[in-house]
Amino acid sequence: MNIDDCFLLGYIVKTHGTKGQVVAFFDVDYPEDYDDLESVFLEQGGRLVPFFIEDMEPQQKGRFIIRFEEVKTMEQAEKLRNTALYLPLNELPELEDGQFYFHDVIGYQVVDENHGELGIVKDFYDMPQQQLMAMEYLGQEMLVPVIDEVMQRADHQAKILHVSLPEGLLEVYTQPGTPDDQDDEETE
């Protein structure tokens, strides 16, 4: 399995007990969608290795206690701490019409309801306060907040991401620097 064919499900955060169990955090919107997994891929040495799940108990806030078939001791489990968990892309839950996964819209044309065509989706960044979409706009990177009010819908057939940019965001990227910026340049 290639990492490009998978999505990041979460991480193993610590060991649990003395019989090789681990606590995993599923970093997804709906962790409960994954509470009956039979296997996952763990990233080890730069490649993905399948691990089969013997038992999995949901906890709170996206955490699960997992016992893997191949892991029987606390020492074996300790070696898995901080390991990333992956699943194949085809295991992602189906979305409603117009919804999208970030990886699906890379390369899509961004169209704003007021400004029309803007640019191309380049990437998504997971920042501490919020997620941001990076878009190529007028030869520079423009960052757009990923919130329901902004991200309207994706037209997968036309490869268009429809947005409603916050008022003033476009001007941040199109207006020349403020007078304060010019004063800074003169004193350098």
C-alpha cells in the first residue's frame, strides 16, 4: 500500500495495560464511523505495514483502546507510540452532494460568488486555530479559512470549488502595502 493511496486516520498516543494494547486518537470528524475496523496501516520506516485488529474499544473524544493481533507485550506496544495510522482512501465515508475531502479538490478552480474565478486550489494547512486552504491567486499564495460560511460546495464534474470569501479578504492580497509598511522600508 502506497501512502498516496491512503488518508491519515490518527496516531497511537500511548500504551495501555501490560498486554500490548495501545491508545489511538482518530483525528477525523466522526471517529465513531471507524469503530469496527479489522485492520489499519502503520507507518514504519517510511512504509505502510498492515496491522490486524483483534479488539477495539471506543473511549471518549476520538480515542480508542486497540489490541493488535501481532502485539502481545507492553514493550512491543511501546515501539508503536507516536506511530501514524492510515486507511485506504476507499474507506472514507461517502459524502453528501457538494461536500468534499481536501485531497479531492487539489487542482480545482476556485470560484467566488461575488468575484468569479480566482485561482487554483494548491494545498490545505491544518493550523492550531483553524484549517486554511492555499490557493494560487495572481501569482501568489492566498490563504482562505476553511469554514462552512466560506466553503460552499464542490462541483466534482466541473472541478470547481465554489466559495464565498469573507469581505475584505481579497483586498488583503491585492492592495499595496500600508503607509506603515513604507515607513519601515525607508528606515532600513
